[in-house]
Amino acid sequence: MKQNTIAYLCSEYPAISHTFIFREIESLRKAGVKVHTASIRRPSNVQVMTAAEQEEARNTLMVLSTPFPSIVGAHLGCIAKNPAGYLKMIGAAVRLCVTGPKNPVKALAYFLESGILIQWLQRHGITHVHEHFGNPTAIVAMLMKTYGGFTYSISVHGPDIFYTVDSAMLPEKIREAAFVRCISHYCRSQIMRISDPSTWHKHHIVRCGVDPDLYAVRKEPENETVNLLCVGRLVPAKGQHILIEACVRLKKEGFRFMLTVVGEGPDRESLEQSAAAGDLDGFVTFTGVLGQDKVREYYDKADLFVLASFAEGVPVVLMEAMAKEIPVISTRITGIPELIEHEKDGLLATPGDIEDLAAQIKKLILEPDLRSEFGKAGRRKVLSLYNQHVNNLGMAALFNSEGIAI
């Protein structure tokens, strides 16, 4: 029998860097699916989130915030309702000490979290959980399935999890899942690589997306110098050091521009040092972490969006920029060429190649008509393939086709 209530489980929700999950859940609710949300960790930076996201945080179960007496009560309840299933879940948790994470502390943590979530799901009459990213929270979902009475599905983005297939137990997660949502053809190909062909029918491509009304076409900015924008966590995978070095080269060649870097992370200090060493004082601004309302203000001021990543799924920030008709430059990696067709929807540089990235930026600085052409083509691409309203209804249809939700 189908149900119209499901749960979404994330390691951190809502999250500044994963607002697309919040929007996905919004779309599902509008489609008539009741979605309850659970987060393993309490999210950071809630104070800069939108009012709607802050309200969502208040209504989300924060698993690690559960008091110890309540944890004990949840597990006693699990034993009382299904003692045989509880023993099976103990056995599955013990096996985690010799497979996957191979860590008794993590195994115990996942086991305790499973009991908390089982009680919460039972209270709400929920039997299906959808987990985002296929990370350790999917192990928790597997333990709950072992207990009995629950199914789960996962959204896989990549690419990080594809580098730790064995320790992440990704093949097992895929095998046990009711279905796997892949955000791109690249992602699905990597899932196919590590799974039996008999399970490939469970692997569905449902792209991420953005709201084309919320990210409407911006008014053409009237900046005195070209304004470059980069939005993302300040981490090695995002390649911001390559962007800084490309900007150093452009400045030496006499180009005038302003680069705004929106985001926070462990690379902040080294990026600021690189900018200072490259004599980019007055050329680069680091804003730190910002909520979505503030980020959209920076989109509206941007002439050009640049993301020099080494590892990505398909970055939603690129979709956001393209929806606003901001011309984009990124790298030829993973699923990005599915979003950006070089010299049609934007430009792609060779990852890690400072000269190539500088050349692509230079091209768009010098050719405003080309910027306009790519901006319009980018929005057309988003409207055709990355419209969140259409794609998130695809998720609702997928739950429906699997007999999970109506």
C-alpha cells in the first residue's frame, strides 16, 4: 500500500552549501508528498539562512541532540516492538567493525542513531527514508532496513564517494536501496561501474535544478570594471587557488577586474595569502559565508561567474548563475560538461591549468557580446534541463512509481 509520507535524512540539514535539498523538499511538499526531515548534526550558520530555512531547521529532528535517556528509551522501544529485528541490527552493526568503516566507535554511533530514527519514524507512521549523498547516513538507513519494516532510497551526487567505494560501502548501499537517484549521466555511469547489471534498472537520472523565477534574469550590471564572481566552499576541490593565480596573470597583463569570492572554509587563509602575494589588493574581496538572499545580490552585480573546480557533481551555483543569464566558466570534469557545452552555454577550461583558465576569463572580459550570448544560452539550458519544478516533480513521480508515495 502506498503512503504519502516519507522522511528525508541528511548528515546536515538545512545547510548553506546544500540549499538545493531544501528546495527539492519544498517541491515535493507542493506536489502533495508529506516530507519529514531528520539531520544527524545540528546545522551551522543557521543565523544567516533565510527565514524559511530557519523554520525548517526548527522542525527537523536533530539526531545527535537527542538526550541520553531518550536514546535509551528509543532502543528499549525497538527491542519491545521487534526483538528479532533488533538482534539482526546488532549483528549488522557488529559487521561494520570488520567491513566498510572498520571502526567500532563509528559502528556504535550508527547503531545508536538508527534506534533514535526508528522510534521517530514509527511515531510518524513513516516506512520509507530518502538519504542524500550516499554517505554514512546511508549506513544508518541500511541498519534500519535490517531491523525491518523500513525501506530507503539514496541520491548520489559524487564525486568524492566514488573515491572511497569500499570504505563507504557504496555497492552495499546501492544493492539494498529501493532505488538510486543519480544527478547526472556521469554519476549513473559510476554507479553502474560498481553494481551488478541486474540492478541498473533501479538507477534513475533526476537532475538537480533551480527555481527560474527565484533566479530570474538580472538587469545587466553597469560596472566600471568586469566583476567576476565565485561562490562555493573554500576547499581544495573547488580550485580557488587556480582562480587566484589566473587573476594574478590577468593583472600582470594589464586587465582591470574585480573578483568576489563568496564562501567560507579551511582554504580561506591561504587564499587570502595568495591574493596578497600576487599583489591583488583591491582586486579580490572575500565575503565569508552568506545566506541565499545575500548571495543573490552578488549574482545581480556579476558580469561573469567562474568555478575552477577539480572535483564536483554538477554544481548548483553554476545553474543559479546561468538562470540569471550570467556567463559562466568552469572546468571539464565529471558532470559539468553535461551542464555547460563549451562555446555554446559557456566556457570550459582544463582543470588545474592556470593559463587556460586565464585565457577563458580574458576571452569573456574582452568580448561583452559573447558574454551576452552565453548568458542567454545558459538560461535556456537551465529552463530545458535544470528547472527544479520539473525535476523535483520527477522525484515525486519516482517515489510514486516505486510504490512509496502518492
